[in-house]
Amino acid sequence: MFGLRSGARLASALAVLALAACGSAETAQQYPQQRTNGGYDPAPDPSEQPEGGLFGPDGIVLFGGKDRNAEDAGSSGIGVNALLWRASLDTLSFMPLASADPFGGVIITDWYSSPDRPSERMKATVYILDRRLRADGLKVALFRQQIGPERQWIDVPVSAETVGQLENAILTRARQLRVQSLGQ
């Protein structure tokens, strides 16, 4: 039966192994690279390799990085177009926010009932699909429910025109934000 002493010994042994694994011995290995003709070449010289890392040549770029080209205008440290993101939040600001993922580009609102229509409620999900400010970089899904005869919520279809109006409102706000940012 293992007692407290053997558990302490095991923890000590694991700690020693973990520290030993952190050694700084140089273990550069030359792995051969397969040629297209079937032979093998020695591994390329590391000094000839382009510099980079796990997250690309520039590492992780936060808050727009050092050079922004025109294609990424409106982008920031988030994974989607910052103007579409801000415009979506502004446009849906009257609805309670359930979830917002700026890296995935998804905004989900909670159910909202208008004071003049308490028997109806709506919920929206906005998907920002691109880092560029483009109309096809935005998708909106609207959900609507009404109170049924037995006082339960029943799903009711939302017209494509209503979805289009909300998308256009977001795009219009994004254009306004872009004009404001260029004017400063």
C-alpha cells in the first residue's frame, strides 16, 4: 500500500524529471528532407530558413500591428472587421447582449420584447465573416416568437426583407464609422 512517503517520493521524482527536461543542451538535429525524385537531402541550414514562428512571420499582431494595408483597413486586434463589429454592436444596442466573440465574429442577443408589443419577442445573431468591410462579410439571423393561445412562446418566421433591413442598417452604420475614422 502506498503511503504518504511514497507519494512524496513520486512527487519529488516527477519534479526532478521536469527540471531535467528543461536543460539547455544543444540538440540540433539534421533531419533529411525527401526530394521529389525519391532521394534525400540533408536538412536545410536554419540560417537560410525564413524567420517566423508558430503564429506566422510577425508573431501575434495586436491592435492592428505595425503596417496596415488598405485591404485590412478597419481591422484591429480582433479577428474580424472592427467597423462591422462596432456597427453591429451599435445597431443592436437596444437588445440585451447574450454573447459576443470578437475573434470568431459572432454576436448573439438575448430575447427582446418591444414595450408596444409585449406578446412578441425577437432575438438576433450576427456573423461577421471577413476582415474587410464588405456587404458579403456580414450575415444576420433573426428569430421571432409570439405568445400562443396556451401562453407559451411559438416560433414565427421572419421575413427576408426584415433580415435585409437589419443587415443594411449595420452596413450603413459601418460606412458612417469608416467616414468618421478617415476624417480624423
